[in-house]
Amino acid sequence: MANTESTGAAAIAHEAVERISINQRAGVWRVAVSGHFYGDYVRKYWALKAAFEKADEISASGGAATINWTIDGQQNTLLYDTRRPAPRAKAKRA
């Protein structure tokens, strides 16, 4: 008997999630989308901005994305999931 849960819509939705990862090494922040190189950044802020913009782009086109990062020894810490969006405040400009 086949496992219907793994062949149902839940499995399809799980497979459709784009995984955006941010890793820092030797002062360079690398962003990858589903294991494919997306960009190298010398500032953490720039890497985070690029990752969130890519996640928003994927979400706007009907997809789903997660952002994970490895920092301070914490491996693959979930930072953001477009399927469970949290409000993001606009930066205040002086």
C-alpha cells in the first residue's frame, strides 16, 4: 500500500519550496537559491537584502521560499518562510 501522504498535495507543496541559504566564510556572505549560486556580498546587510528580495520575488510569482542562514555555529537556522510571513517594518529614514 502506497503512502498517500507522500504522494499528495502536501508533498508537492513541500517540493515547490525554494530554499535560499546565506553562509559566511572569510568575510564573504554567499547567497544560494536551491543550492545554486545567487551572489557573493561583502556586507551581511547586502546578503540579507538580496535574500529577502529573492524570497519576495518567488512569493509574488506564486511560489514559496524559505531563508536559512549559518551564523555563529548555528547551522541552517530558519530566518524567514514566505508561507508564514511576519510583518516587516519599513526602515525609518532620517
